[in-house]
Amino acid sequence: MSNAWNEGYFTDEGYTYSYSREINPVFQRYCLLLRGFAGLDNPDGYHCELGFGQGVSINIHATANPAGFVGTDFHPGQAAHAIELAELSNNGARLYDDSFEQLLARHDLPQFDSISLHGIWTWVSRDNQKLIVEFARRHLKPGGHLYVSYNAFPGWSPSAPLRQLFSLHDRFASHSTRPDQRIDAALQFSEALLAANPKYAIAAPSLGARLQTIKGQDRQYVAHEYFNRDWNCMYFADMVDALAPAKLDYVTTAVPLDSVDALNLSAEGLAFLDGIEHPVMREQARDYFVNQAFRRDLYVRGANRLSATERRSRMLNTRFVLMQPAENVASSVTGPAGEASLQAEIYRPVLDALAGQTYEAKTMQQLLDAVSPMAYDDLEQAIAILVGMGAVAPCQSEAAEALVYERCAAFNLQLCKRALFNADIQVLSSPVTGGGVTVSRFQQLFLIAIRQGKQHPAEWAQLVWSVIAEQNEVLLKDGKPLTTAEANIAALTEQAQAFAEQSLIVLSALKIV
């Protein structure tokens, strides 16, 4: 069940092929700037990802950013997949299957502008956490930043007993070698335990509903979230203490919506927090008000706050781009404090300005000129909310974009060709944002059709159907499979038409097509 090399980490089930925008250095620098801090922005610099999983994020970023990238994931199968992607993109990323101890022992590593670990800290041992901190101490540049995400208390407190039950059953009571069977057996055991009415279940009546939610989740996610031997959920203040030996100071979250108090706190909560002077104490108390269960945080080694004038100047020179058709942007946003409607008198002019000139990226200054007489503060907050929603993304410089354009195009072609056989990776690289853009398998196949010179959506649909029909796949409509070729082609043609009318202009602005 467990080998020495994996140190209790659940390796029997491969990690998902997901993409995380929070690891994008361009996105990270925007989050820092939003709170008044400057991140290092050196095209000749280096970035590091610890625990890169299947390698989707690190390869997207290594392809779409001019800087160099280094990463490790001690699962050899995942490292092999990541290295294969790096070779496809020719992005120069140096990827290893080293443990953190082995990586720390290397003498050929550069100093890094940033170090990122997403979904790693919680599931490694205390000893490995100390190695991560020591790695940051040795290899993060002064002025560089560290991104870390982790399961947090108090939000995780109600689910912690279930996680313990799953892990213990997998460790002591499971007799299967198949990971899916072991996961299902642990879930069934936990359900039976709760059905026997232990006193703890009476004291925590929400456990049953939480268990049912977990049963409905993807098994790959459940495996890595709940079935590792180590599970070190932490309070924010304890994380601050853990990173202090690396000379790291907390500066902000990588969640732009956190900057909007009205979305997160009641008037009563905000008034209470305003009375707390110490920033660590205030942030920890805030976690109680929002019932924080997962933190995405940025720490800086030698944090220097920008003056208000310099911060505004840098923000005005930052470019932004729409990630979806303007008409598809939601009219409301939800935070811990509830749902809030986006004011049409502010957001409509902003979205119109972003959509102007065929959606091409625009600086905050250009947007400010376009929405005049709107106040700068209103525009900045609107952009922050739209970025938080995923409707807008900050962009890297045009000079950086030019350096990676050809590389992104070549890599995207390879990913689209991969879509001929599977739907694992549904993201492409944008030289504009320096990051990933969600593009579904069928949309990737539409792009192949376009590249082949097919001009009409009906032709694109026909190509997709020829691919999936050969693989004995069909579309679903209203939860039921479409049984005829005609019905499948009609549904695909409808998707292709929508792609032509809505998505292509966005992908063109992102320089994916």
C-alpha cells in the first residue's frame, strides 16, 4: 500500500490533469500589486514549482513565460508525463522526480524569483515541510515571493474526522489492491459507522451530508484530498510561524475577490476586524468570519510596499484581457458574505471597453480613458472583481508576449493533436496572459479543422464526429446518449456554430488562434 519513496502520499491513483492559474507568475504579480507590493519581473529569471502533479500548469507557464522554470514531483509517472509535455513544447523546463530532500541536495539550481506549491503542503510530512522551508531559505531571491495553498482551520474542522476515518480504513482495514475499491470501501465503512449513531455523529449532525458530498466527487480528487497518511491542516498564524525561518512575510492572498470587503464580511465583522491592529491577528480572526477552509497565500522575502503613486502608476500600465465573450460574463458574484449584483452602470462600460477593438488586451490607462468619467478606484475594483471571477486576466508585457508567441503556437498545436485521442488536457497556452485558457476537447478539434483550412462550422463538426465515432463515443443530450450519426453531427454543428460566433474572437485576442 505504501512504499518508502512515497512517504505515505497516495500514489496509487494518478493526480488530475488540472490547471491552476494561481501558479502563473503574471497572475501572482498582479495579486501582489493589488495589495501594493512589487514582485520580481525578470525575463531572464527563474520560477520553481514543488509538486507539479501531471505537469500541466508548469508546462503551460514555462511555455507562455520567457523566464526559466524548474520543478519536481516525486511520483515518477507524473514526472515522466510532465517531461513529455516539456519536450513537446520545447520550453526548456527542468523537471525532476526528486524528493524534496534530493532537490535540496542539488548544486545546479538557480536562485528563484518565485517558488510555488499548490495542494502540497497539507499532504506531506512535517519533515518534508521543514525541507520546503529550507529550500525557500536557500533558493528564493531577496524580493522573491512564495505561493502556497493549504487546507485551513477553522473551515476544515467539521470534515477532519471523516478524513481520519478514510485514512485509517485505507491503512488498516482495506484488503484490496485497487485504489477505487479501497476508496469505496472506506466511504462505505464511514457511512456504516455514522448509521450506527455514535455520539460524535449526534454532536456533529452535518457529517452525514458532508459524506454524501464526498461520495459524489471525482475519485482522483478524493484519493489525493483524503487518503494520504499525512494531513497537516493549519491555522493561518501557524503557517506564518512555519515560514518565518525562510525570512518570508505574509503580504496577501492570491484571491483577488478577497480585496473586496463587501463580498466577504458583514458590516459587523468588518467593524470588529478594524479594531485589530496586528496584521497576523487580524487575518487569523478574519478566517473565523469567512470560515476559511482553503488558503491561497503569497509570502515575500523582503517585502517592500510601494507608495500609493507608484502602485497606481504600475497598475495603470498593466494590461488586461477578457477571457470570455462580454455578453457571457455573469451579472453577479458570490462571496462568503453572500451574492452581490454587478452594477450595470459600472460593469457594462468596463466590459464594453474590454471588448472594443476585437477584444485586444488594454492597459488600465486605456480602459480609464474609455470609461471616463468613471473614477479610477471604481475601475480598479471592477477589474479586480472580474479577474476574481475568471472573466478577465492580467497580461504580461508586449515584449514578453513576443518572446513566447511562436513557442505557444507550437505547443498548442501539439495539445490539440493530443485531443484526437483523449480529453485529459483541456487548456491551451496564451502568450498574452502568460498562462492557460480553458479550451474543451471539441473546441481543440475545431481548431484542428480550422488549421486544415475548413471554413464552415459544419465541416468542423464533421471532423469531430469522425474522431469520436471511431472511438465509439457519442454526445449526451439531457443526460441521454444520442444514438444516431445525424443527431450527433447536429449537436456538434450547434457547438461549432457557437464556437465560431462567440469563442474565436476571444481566442484570437489571447493569440491562441
